[in-house]
Amino acid sequence: MILPLFPFYSKGGRIGMRWLRSLWFRSFRAKLMVVSVMCILLPALVTMVVYNYLTRDAVKEQAVSNAQQTLQLVNGHVTNVLNHMMYLCNYIQVVDPDMLLALKQLSVGQFTTDNVIYEEYQARRQVTNTIDSLTYAGDRSFVTIVLNDAVFLMNYQIADFDPKNLLKEPWIGDVKGLSGLNSYWVGTTPNAFEPFKKISPYQLTVGRHLPEGINGYMVVTILESDLHKYFKDIPEGHEMLLVDNNDRILSHIDSRRIGQHFPLLKQAQERQSDIVTMQDKEYLITASEIKFNGWKLVSLTPYKSAISKINAIFQNVFTFQLISFALFFVLLLVALRAFTSPLVKLDKVAVLVQKGDLDVRSSIRGQDEIGRLGKSFDQMLDRISDMLVQVTLTQARKRKAELNMLQAQINPHFLFNVLNSIRMKVLGRGDKESADMISSLSKLLRMTIQDNGTISLHEEVEIVVDYVKLMNMRQKQKVDLQLDVAVEVFLERVPRFFLQPIIENALIHGLSQQAGTIMLGAAAEDGGILIRVQDDGKGMEPEELAALQAKLSRYSAESEQAPETGKGFSGIGLANVYERLRMTFGQEFRMELHSEPGAGTTVTLFIPKQEESAHV
């Protein structure tokens, strides 16, 4: 590590570093290439290190998983064989009452007739027939029932094995001492059945005492070969064996290994690892316990052979990724150069334009973004001179248009003052009704020219009162406007002209410009103002009401859509009022419509109170 870094600490190295730093700050291409190299090479190097570390664990986990799957498959077969031995014991001891009665008669010599020989024969026959039927199918099972150490009942010929030899076995005392459903697993012993010694040199035996009241016990034996035959179906390289509680081998495909001690299982438990060492070789070991007798089924596999195929797959994938990284890096460098060349040229043109040369052009063309950018840049340079002239002419036309617009406007204040003068003259001549009409119109006009967006609620109510007065002067039949406004909400600030369109709708659409009553109520409620406008007009059909509510909902969901304006004095419309208040107060504002044909229409609004700063 010292030699490669040494040049950077020499004079030439320091110059080279300064050159790289200057290149970094000056060249976009250099920055892009350095960042690209870092984004490709650094992850590749990190991936190589992490990959080697993680692959080892992944390979081990996969090998253990494969071994466990194989072990579970064999464990199912072995457990079935041992379960069959337990089934024979349970059936003889518990299931068949007739058989138990026969065993009890043979054990104590209690028969119901004087023909003792015949009854004894029938009892023996019943027991042996039951045993034969239980062991007829499946693997060979040798069942021996011993009563009083003198009566022997079995499912084999005495020439194959003399059951009296059981009395000589060292474990027979343990079987006699059992009680209930407890079983004594003898384990593996030399095969005592003469015809089957060549097939299986060893046998496995389990013993159990007969139920209370019967002085005897039973012994069930199977050939060890009926177990290790399942060990032959495992994949090549695997070794399967059955061990007892003392780690002594009970069953193995190699009969010479039976009876030997198996220390690797204890070694794996002490190291808390699935990898054990034997004769300088590593082995992968997995075990599964047989619950009803504590024996263990063990799988042993050379670790190298277990991971060879999996490791080869990982190595091939890693090699492919490494080659892909290299090819991608080369293609990236070529693509970066092709990508950055137009940008470098465009940068040079921009520098010249900055110096004042508007005649230079990039001549960069293409169908991609850079080509369109170069073309747009050249078009921009072509239009700069024309745009300077156009900007000057546009400004001149704009000033002229503004002057014409100011000249065309009518001063609303002048009109308001003139109306007041006319009102005074009309009032002086005694025409009070016309003077009141002009006064109401003047007030409405004055409200329209105010600049502030909000007014007090009592001012808004006055606008409505003046508006109804004007409408009553226009139409033949009068409309009665009834007010029920609480005193505490008089000074609350509200938007201008939000009640007039609602009253206008009640006059024109609800009452159809006929006589009627409009009730306007306002009160404080839940941090806001609850306003209700109710008329006793013709109302609306359910379809018409639903269409109007859907229209308001559409304006609420699409705030950018301009509502349609209504007709009348304000030219605003109910939808515009709803949209304006919703945009002002947000989701807290509510407007509800209720109408029935012939029963009138009610518009209810809830306006939240504004902050104190809004009142200033």
C-alpha cells in the first residue's frame, strides 16, 4: 500500500493533485466522469467484499436447509416403523377386550367350563390369530407374549427363535418392572431369528408389561434392515444413522458401525454449530429427535460436497456480475463522452455570447434533448435583436392602452355625488318616494366602489334592505323582508355582497317577482355565524335541487373552474357566492340548501369568525 501512494507525496504528485482539483472545478465532463466512475467502481468493490462475506453464510444456510429436508423425509419413514411397533403394543394392551380376557384366563387359569384344555386352546388360538392379523401386512414384526414366564404366545415358529431365550436377556428385568403404558426400548441387539440373520445381522426390540391383572409382558421386535433401507434413498454423499440417548449407533447402512459411539453429535452441541470436524474434514450435521423414545435420527454430509453445487452457482453469478460491471463501465465512458461533447461546445458558444458576440451559433442539431436545446439556443440568438425592438414597441403600446383605458373610465365618485345632488333636489320638491329610491341606489353604488373586501354584518344587512326597497319600487307586488339578526353578530366582519345574490335568487326564482315573505336570520353558533335565508315561494323540484347541489359540489372540487355568473344587479350568482366564501374560509364554511315544491326554499350558511386582525 505504500508504493502506489508514494508518488502523490512527491512534487510531481502534488502538481498532479492540483491539476485534478482545477479540472474538477472547471470541467463538467470531468465531474460527470469522476462521479460515474465512483458510482460504478466503488459499489462494485464493496459488492465484491460483502458478496464474499454473505455468500459464505448463504451457502451454509442453503446446505443446512437441503440436509434438513432430506432428514425430514427419512424421519417420516423411520417414525412410521417405530410407531407401528408402538401400535402393536397399544392394541394388545388396550384395544381388544376379548384378547385381554383370553390373556387373563391363560395367565391365572380361570376358565368357565370343565373342559379346560379346549378353552385354553381357544384362548391361545384367539391371541395368536389376533397377533397374526396385526402383523400380516407391512414389514416383518415379531411379537412375543410371555405369561408367568411359562406360557409363550407368538407369531413365528419356535424353530426360528425359542421364546424361552427371552428370559436370559439382561434387559428382561427392566421390562417386568414397567407399569401402565410405559415402554422399554432395548435398542439394537444381534438378530436372534435364525432365518433372517443373513438379511439383517441386528434387530430392534421394545418391551411392555401387560395390563394389571395379567401376569406377563410382551416384546415386539423388528429387523434393523427394515430401518436402514430408507437410508439408501438419500442423495449421494449423505450419511444417515439412528442413535440412542447415549449417542450409540442403533441403525446404519453399514452394519459394522452399529453399536459404535457417535461423538460428533455431542461435539456439534458443544460448539453450537452445524459444522463438525472429523479426521481433519468438515461435516455438516443435522439431527431430528424421535419424541416417544428420545432416539435421534442424524444426517452427516461432507461440507465441501454439500456446498459444492451451491457454491459453484454463486461463483458463476459473481463472475457474470463482474464481467457485466466491466462492460457497463466501458459503455458508460463512451456514452458520457458522446453525451458531454455537445454540452462542451454549447458552453463555449455561451461564453462568446456573454462577451457580446450575438452572431455566433452552436449548430448543434439532433432529435434528443441536447439537439433541441442547441437548436433552441440558436433560435434564441436569432430572435434577441428582434425582441429588443419588440419590447420597446410593446411598452409604448401598453402605455398608450393604459391611457386610453383611463380616459374611457367613468369616475364612480363623481356619479355618486351627482346622485346625491339629484336626491336633494327631488326631496326638496316633496317627492320623498323618488328620493328614497335614489338614496337606496346611491348606497348600493357606494358599496360597490369601496376597496376593502369585508364589511360589518349590519352594513351587509343594510345593503339587502336597500336592495329589497329598490325591487319593491320596480314590481307591482311588494315583498316583505323580515329580519331576525342577533345583536352580538352585528359587528362581525363578513365579505361584501354575499347576501344580496341569495336575496336576489329568492325574489326572482323563488317568489317569481310576486308578493311573498323573505326571512333573514343570523345568530352566533359554535365559533361562527349561522345565517338563514328563507322564502315562502314555489320551491324546487327534487331533480332541480339535486342539480344545483351537484353544481356547487363541482365548484368545490374544481376550484380553478370559474363559476357561471348570474343575472341581476350583482351579476354574481349563487355558485359564485359559494365559491368565494369557500375560498375565503376554507372547509369550515358550509352552505346547505333545502327546498320542497310549494313550500319555499331555505339557504343556510355557516361562516366561521375571522381573526381579530381581520377586523382592523
